[in-house]
Amino acid sequence: MSRYFPGRLLAIETSCDETSIAVLRGHEILSNIVSSQIDLHAQWGGVVPEAAARAHVEALLPVLQTALDSAGVGLHEIEAIAVTNRPGLVGALSVGVSAATALSLSLGCPLIGVHHLEGHIWSVLAADPELQAPFCCLLASGGHTEFVHVRGLGDYGLLGSTIDDAAGEAFDKGARLLGLGSPGGPMVERAAVGGDPKRYPLPRALPERPYEVSFSGLKTALLRLTEREGSDLNVSDAAASLQAAIVDVLAEKALAAALDSGSSTLALVGGVAANTVLREALAARCEKEGIRFIVPPRELCTDNAAMTGLAGSLYLAAGTPNDLPLEVSSNAELGP
Ligand code: KG4
Ligand code: ZN
């Protein structure tokens, strides 16, 4: 039996501020279209749930058409649908789930609901479709920073997490303090190019607590730094120093989590996994320790529907029954 749903699968992701639709066949990603609302929400300085839901409604059909066209697949050829149904903004999730439900009913094909974080975890299959559990996973996104022992599909052990801000949040808040705009992570990464990461010493919190991270002290230290330096602040050096502080902590703790859980593979997923300095730091440390390091291509790290499709495909192939009627949930434990 194939590990992946063998037919043409349509995947939909609308949990936050990206409308994304992908078409997969087996593990093959035929198309993965992402329409971002980042410019829309920039005027309010954060994601406004009501506006997000409306923007998903507007984007959904054009994104669907583009996804089908670039995959070269007709809607009538779709054989199953996967949709992110938890956790996320309820209004935003409902747009994707309503569309998925309607499509599944009209096409008469199965529908599977996917946990957003499971989507991130299994996005790693884009790097190696044959990868098998168990493996250790650092999931670092805008809302989560978790060290997960992946024992199998739907079987996850939480080794540790952040006790305050997520890593992506640390990038986003830091970018705001440095006047760099959003999305914070890519802005900090760009500003840090050529900057001196040792110029401004910033704290690395919780050295004594394995697999737990904290970034609120870092944010305060950066605020103090900007106040102290004023217009003398070298933004590139400050961005490099901030990035180094976040990367150092994540890399060190992820490696400890992998080693202590006896994992021979460490996966890096979530939006922050798009960060080149973090990717390189973990690759180098893993190589030194004889651990296999695996990370999805950058465009599959930030929110996208291909990851929803990969996780959904595994569940469909495993015989998970049709999920109709599909509920949405703003909060959900990581699990099947
Ligand atoms: O996974 P994701 O797209 O959405 C959530 O589920 O939260 O992650 C978004 C987060 C944002 O905080 C963004 O600033 C961060 O990922 N991010 C990055 C980079 N690209 C996105 N952080 C650091 N470096 C990047 N290149
Ligand atoms: Zn995400």
C-alpha cells in the first residue's frame, strides 16, 4: 500500500493571512499557490481576523483556478480534498473549510481536515518523501516554537516549547523595534546581511532549561539598546545581533533535543525555518554530531497548502475516514 494518497489531491490552507491552494499527486507537488494578505494587514500593524476572512473569500476562487491551471489539472479530476481546519482564526479557517466541504460534496470525493502544525511537520516530506518517523523536529513559526519527538503519523511527544514569545514573534517584534516593517523575519534577515552579529551583545535566555526557550527578555534588551543608541544605532549590526541571538538558542536547544531523544534525524520546519542563518547553523551542528539534518525548501516553510496536502495525503492513505461534517477550531492540541 502506498504511503501517500495516489490520486490527485486538492489542498486548501486559510488558517491565518495566507490563502493557499495546492494540487498534489502522491508526494509530487503539482502546484502550490500562495496569496498573501500581508500588505492588507500592514495598515493595522497586525492581522485583523475579520479582514482576513473577507480577503480569503475574495482570493479563494482566483487562487483555486491558478492552482488548477498551473498543475494542468481540471477540477473534475480532483479525487480528494485536504483542508486546514485547526488551529487558527475561526473566520479565516471557515472560509477554507466551507469551500473544501462544498467541493467535496459536489465532486463526491473524500475530505480530510488537517492540523496546521501537522502540516508544518510533514512539510519536511517535500525534502525527502521517504523520510520515516521517528525523528526530532523543531517547529518554529509566528505562533509556535516547539521541540517535537515525531513518533509516527498523529503520534507526537512534546519535548519542550517557548515559555513566552514564539521565535517568529521575536523576529517580528524585533523588526518593529528596528523600524524594519513586516514580515519581520525576512526583513531582519535582509537587514542583517553584512552586519556584525557580535556588535551588540543580546541575552540568550534559559541556558539551564533543556528544550525550553524564552524571547521576552531579548525583546526588552533590544528595546533598551534602541533607546540607548538612538540615531547612532547601526541597524544592520543590530539586526545581525538579534538574528544571532535567536538562532543560537534555537540551534543549541534543537540539537540537545535531538541528541537526548536518541533521534538520528533533526527536521526544521515552520516559517522561521526559511531563515538561512538558522538553516546553516543547524546543518553545521548536525553534521558535527553525526545527525541527519532535513529542512523543506524555503517556500514550503512559511504557510502554504502543499504542506496541508502532504499531511492530508498520509492520513487519506492510512484509511482515515471522510471527515464530513468538518468542524473548525481556534485551539487544538497537536495530534490526529
Ligand atoms: O509558519 P508561518 O508562515 O505562520 C505561522 O504559522 O505562524 O510563520 C510565520 C513566521 C513569521 O513570524 C515570520 O516573521 C517568520 O515566520 N519568518 C521568518 C523568515 N520568514 C518567515 N523568520 C526568520 N527568517 C525568515 N527568513
Ligand atoms: Zn504556520
